[in-house]
Amino acid sequence: MGITTILFWFLSALALLSAIMVLASKNPIHSILWLIAVFFAISGHYILLNAQFLAIVNLIVYAGAIMVLFLFVIMLMNLNSHTEPQKNIWMKLAGVISGGILFTILISVIRSSADMVNRTAQLKEGNIGLINTLGKVLFSDYVIPFEISSVLFLSAMVGAVVIGKKN
């Protein structure tokens, strides 16, 4: 067993454990911190897949900006356990049944894909997914769509400033 396989299983276990802790945590701040751990594990998977650009974007956008936004929203909401509505027994029963069905489907998928464990994707080149290759293609083949999207983002930022500006 190579280091890549060990790292894959470690990151998979970390992602699953952290995702379970997101759901199991009573404190919403702790849930967000566990979600950040999930994003780090997913970024590790991207690096194992030789997609460094996706890994960095995942860390910057999701683990950085989106999670900070979630933290601010939760801190501003001032959640108390007294204001949280209690769920009735039918809602809990529906959650257990749907979780059991999901677990059954996951077991079925794992059993049916047991023969595909040793198959790997055949890449023609070793530089697919690298930032250098992505930049060359983005600024040569897709320069017009890239510039159009940048103008759209700029107009969206100006619109947000205009809407947010007080009279």
C-alpha cells in the first residue's frame, strides 16, 4: 500500500467524520468549524487528483470566505437553546427512516462497485489540472468568455455597491 492510498483513506475518514460531526454538533459554531475540516479534506482529495487549482479555490472561496460569512451570520443571530423549537416524534422518526434508506443505498453502491477498486483513470498527459496549463488554455482558447465574465462580475460589484449605498 502506497502513501497515496494511505493519504486517500485518511482524508476520506477525516471528511466523513467531520461531516458527521457537522450534523451531530449542538453548537452551530462547532458545526461550522467541522465544516471547515470537511473542506480541507476535500481539498486534499483535489491535490491527490492533481487538481491543485481546484484545491486552492476550494480553500480560498469555501473554507475562507463562505465560512467566515456563516460565522458572522450565526454570531449575529444570537441563537439560544431556549428559542429553538423542539421537534416532534414524527419528525425524528422520518429522519431516522430517511437516514436508514440512505445508509442502505450507500452499502449497495459500495458492494456493486467493489470490482472497480483497482481501476484507475488513464491520463494522456501528467499536467492535466495544473495551474500553468489551465492559465494557458484560459488566456488563449477562452479569452473572450473570460473577459465577458470579468465584465459581468465588475457590473455585479458596482450594482451591489449602488444597492448597499444609503441615500
